[in-house]
Amino acid sequence: MEIQRLEPVIRQLRLAGVVGYSLLVMATVLPETMHFSNAVVVPYYLFIPGYSVALLLLQRGTVIDRIFYSVVWSMVIFASLYSIETVVPGSTVIPLNVIIPYLTIIVFVYDHLQGR
Amino acid sequence: MAALILMLPSIPQGRGQDPTYPSAQVLVTVHESVAYDLYGSSVSQAYGSVNGTVSSIGSSTTFHIISNIRPYSANLTYVANGKTTSEPEVPSSVTAQVATYPLTLPAHTTSFRFSISGSTTGVELLWRYLGSVPIIEVTGLGVPTNYTTHIVIPSGTILSQEYGPNGLSLPLSYKASPSGESGYSSFLVQPDVSLVVLQSDLFLPASIGVTCVALVIIALAALGLFGQGRQILQRLRRSLLNFVSTLHLSPLRRLRPGFRFRNLFQPRKLLALFLLCALLMASAAAIGGPDPRLKAYVVADPAEATIIQKNLQQVVGNTPIVVTPAQDYSDFAVMSSVGQFELAVFSSYPPAGVGEIQGFVVGGLGNVPVIVVDNSTNSALAKLIETTYPGKFLQVQNASALTSAEQHELASLLAASSRTNLFGLNLSVRDFNALVALEAVLSILLVFIGFCYLGSLASESSSQTDLTHLVSVLGAGIFVFVFSEALYVTVSSLLALPLSLHAVISGAHDLTAVGLLGFGGGSTPRLAAGFLGVLVGVVGARGSPPIKKSDLAFVLGIGLLLLANPFSIGQFVFQGLVLFLPLGNIAFGAAYVSSLSLKGFIYGVGSALGAGVTPTYLMSAGKMLFFAGLVPLAYLRKMGRTTMVIALLLVALFVGDGGVRIGEMTPDKTVIAIVPGLVIGFAFVFLILGLASIEKHVRGDWRSKG
């Protein structure tokens, strides 16, 4: 009962955390942030983009399901966009550090607005 | 062919027509034997000539003419010191795709004419005709060259599309020219046209008519006017069933009471059949192999290879099988690694081809026990072989005329390295060929059963969670592919004959086991077996998702309608169909370019995930496609009715096409393809689930019933 009451708050916090983390990763393309450790970016790519897709697609599932799909979808998103950059000329103008967090925010916000 | 096309230079501009300047005029004429049929091939007459003015030659000059015209005859006439000389038969070295003519003009030659007459092939498919346009290339002459190409086609035929090197679409640019033959029209086309699509002038109105009729049928169906038709069909069905029941089939039923063919399509039973088939193949190969005939890989001119074969016959006592680069060289590593060759012979070979052959063959010579090199071999190549494989190297004067001492030494070396049957059996060539034919059939059956197992596992209803179901399908898919490929390697090694090969030319009989059945490398039957295996497995499994006939008819009907369409969309679908048919590596147009983009995407994902970093773990787009197909296969039950049919057909095509690479027998490539393949599969799933989402909104319900 108590947890159910807290759920909207948890969802708001989750959204804020993901958006903030995504913006931080996007900021790493700026020359002023060159001194940021890669340890900031690596966990993001391992989990967060896929987590957003897993939230969107998984209507039910255990914690293991969510972790599995989060990692898988993250890998899929990264590898697909990397591949598209190698195939489409000129697409490297926008770095992956911008595209992936941008798409992640869009998916997360969409999922949030859907009220899942 | 591809190499030849890549070599085709841009057309030189300027003074080629002026006879006072050194120049060469290349004229190609192809007389297309056009036929319109559902499927078939035909041979067209082709003629080519090279007229050269070479007034500046002060010393003898050697150059090459390369052409993909399959030659009947080739002759050379030249004028030197005011005297005309003719060579009625110019020797050539012919490979699978091209013939190379080395020509030497003596000093003070002022002009020459080289003529070739021969044939080129065309393909008939779905009442269109794909005609190849021959190419003649002059290399090493050092003068500007002009190219002119004429196509002669029967009147009433439309030149519908033109494609250039690498299958790229070219704008229609032909001009009518006098044919001089009644009932035929002649067209002057751009010299970089390598493929033309011809169709009857009736094709356009006929396809528009078919499309209109189909649209009317769809409209009538939408209005629900087929109810009476269905009643008639049901009455016919009942009559047919009544007739069948009057046939006295009950004794057969009594033989196996309770037997139902559909009961076979359970994953457990199919897995057992798959393993049984594998055991049968391995056992038969162990009992019957290795091939009793000596097999030699001979890198020499084809004419000389025949003489070398006769020489080897004197050494071993029976007729050895000689394989030359003209038959296959890109698969040499695989052929040699399964012990196909006991001997490799190197002799004179056209200098233009030595580099490419060297790249493919020398690395695999470590798998060949004896290497014979004669004095006419390219010196750099001979030196490389001698330094790389000193323990196997046997230098001879002339491989076409071995001395008795050389024959004796070669015989003793071959005797020392010969393989014997595990059970001491000595099968005759006839018996061995029968065994090989059996293995070939089983190798295709293995793919069918294995893929059928995957289909049934993916579609049977179970109480597994989604994740467990996904993991079990992926695990089973990886097992089926890796196990099948391992079995192919085992059986091929036991037989000393590859069950199949990836790049072998179609129609080759001596190179592979499936070749004995007339399938060349066996890609097409494996593709068909894999495609059908998945379909049968999915549809036949107990508790499989219901695939309604109406959905299947709808999807297939749309496909056929698009195929019949006479405009760009129809051309695209036609080009896509051509990609998957055994038409001798014909690939062209926007569909081909799209397939290259898909291939580029697959390679991109592969390189992001560690594939192709070193030559050991090379990427294979086909293998990755197989593993990619497994993921949507596992999600079939999650899709709406129509999406499921589309996904099923796509998955069967992907998995079937990727499954062809089982016969490639390159386990390293398989290992590196698994992870990228699965990742690509999830990307496919994302797209297919998007399509399913659209269907959900259109239909108003999400999941397929059942």
C-alpha cells in the first residue's frame, strides 16, 4: 500500500535521474569536459538506453528480465547506431554521445507520459 | 566477372576514331536469343573485334585481351612491314568467367584485327529476359581505346532496363541502329552496360491487366461477395474427402495404428531425428571414406592441365581427378583443409592471374602432402612455395612430361602420404560415388530437419516465460548451426571430399558431394531446405500459433501483385527475387544496392562487436544473418496475425539464407558471427514489433489468438 503510494514519486525520480544522466553524457562532447572520467559514460551505455526501451516494451517481467533486456537493448542501440554511422556518409557529424542520450530521453519521456 | 568489370576503364575521349593516331576500336555485338518463360536459360551468340592502329610500334609488343565471351574461335590478323599475317586460332586461358588472350605483335606492325566469336548466357524469369552483355578489355597496349556495343533483339521486344558494372542501374540510353536482318532490331548501348532486362511489348498491358483483376478481386472480397464461392469450394472439398475415404487405405492405417504425421513435428522428436541423421552421415563417411581416387590441384593452363593429368595417371595407375583454378580457387583453403588434395602441381599460368591465385592458394598448401613445381612456374611463386614448404617441395623439369626418375620419386612420396579406409575396405569408385550421393542427400535433409526443429521449438505452446523461451530458441539455433557445420567438417574430412562449398561455380560435379547431384556448391538446395524447414516447423508444431490461410493468402497475394507490377516497385521486387535465385550470381538494381546497404549495416554491427579485427575471425554477413533470424523467430508468438506471417516469411528467408553458410565449413567465422548476429536480430525485432504495433492499432487487438 505504502509502496503503491510512493510509485509516482519513484517514477518522477527515475525520470529526473535518467534525464540528468543523459544530459551529463551529452555534455561530454564539449571540450570543457575532456577531464571527465570515462567511468561516467561506460555504465550509461551498458544499461540506460536499453533500460528505456525495456520499460517501453516489457509489460510484465521479473527483475532478471528487466536487467537482461536493458543490457541487450543497450548493446543493440549502440551497435546499430555505430553501424549506421559507418554506412551513411556524413552521419558522424553528430556524435553518438549526443544521439544515444537524446533518443534515450525521448523514449523515457514517452514512456513516462504513457503512464506505465 | 566482377574483377573484369572492375577493370573496365572509363571511355577515353578524343581522337580514337582518327586512323592516323595509334588507337584501338573495340566492337561488341550480341545477338540475344530472347525467350520469355517462367524460368529458364538460353545461350546467345556474341561477336567481338578489336581493330588497332599501332603505327608507333618499333619493337615487338605483347598485350592481353580479356573477354567474358565464351569463345568458339578467336583469330588475329596483323600487318607488319606491309605484309599481312593471320593466326587462325589464338590460344587462350579460360577461367570460369573470362578468357585471356595473350597477343604478340612483331616489330613494325602498323595495324591489327583480333576477332572472337562465341556465346554469352541469358536467363528467363517470370516472362522477363535478363541478357548479359559481353565485355572486351584491352590491357597493356598503351593506346586510347574506343568501345562500341550493339545489342540485336527480336522485333516486338522492349529493352526495359540497363545495368552497369556492380549492378548499378543506368538510364536507358540506347539508340536504334540498322540491324540488317528482318524481324530483328539493333540498338547501340553505352559500353558500360553489362546487363539488360528485356520484355515483350505485351508485358506492360498484361501486367496492368493482372493488377486490375487483382484489385477487383480484393474489392469483391472486401464487399463479402465470395460467400457463395466458399460454399462451392466446401462442397468440392467434402466430395474429395468422400472419394478418398472410399479408397482402401485402411490396411496401411492398421500397420501403424495411431500414427499421425503431424506428431513428428514436436521439438523432441525432431531433435532426435536431427541427431540420428547426423550419426548416420558420420557412420557412413567413416565406413566408406576416403575417396579412392587421387585428387590433384593443378595450377596450370587448362590445356596443359589435361596433359598433366595423363602424366599423373602413369604415376598412380588410375585416372586422377584434377581440379584447376578455373573451377575454384577461392575455396582452396577449405578444400585442402578437409584433405581433398594429396598433390598440388604448379606449372605455367597466365601472369595476370598468378597474383590472385597465389593469395588464395599458397596459404592452404600446408594441408597438401606433396607439392610439385616445374621450371615453367612463375619464378617468384616457385621460390615462395619452396621457402614456405621445403619438406613437401618436389622440383621437376616439366610437369607435362615427367621423367621416369621424377615419376618414381613422386610415386613414393604419394605412397607415403596416402590415406586408407578405417576398416580396411576398398570401395570401388562407383560404390564410393553412391555413398557420396547418399551423404549429399542426407546433408540437405540434416538442414531441413534441424531448421524444422528450430521452427517447432519457437512456435510450440509452452509454459515457459518469455525470457526462458527466448534463451531456449537462441541456444537451440546456435547448437543446430554449430553442430551441423562441425558435422559437415567431420564428414568431409572422412570422405576427403567437401560435402559442399560456398563459392564454387554452379554445375561443378567433381568438387563437392552435392555437386554429384548437379547442385555445384549446394547453396540453393540448402537455402530451400532451410526456408522450408522453418516454415514446416512453425506451422506443423503442436499448439503453434494459428496461421490463417486468409493472412497467408493476403501477404503472398500482395507479394505477387507487386511482382507483376510493371513500374519501379515491380522492378524492385523482381530484383529482390533474383537475389535469392540460382541464376549465376546475377544481382542488379535498387534491390541489390539495398541488400548491400543491409550487408553494410551487418558488417558495421560486426565490427562494433569485435568481428573482423584479425583475419582469423573474419566476418560473414550470411552467418550473422542466420543468428539474427533466430531472435524474431523466438518472438513469433508475440505478433499479430498478419505481422506474424510477414515475420515468418522474412525469418525463414534470413535463417535459410544464413543457413547456406553451414556448407562453408569455416568455424572461426561462425564463432565471431554469433554475438553480432543476435544483436542484429534484436534490431530486426524492434522493427517487426513496430509493424506489429501498427497492426494492433488497425485490428484493435494485440496478440494472435491461441
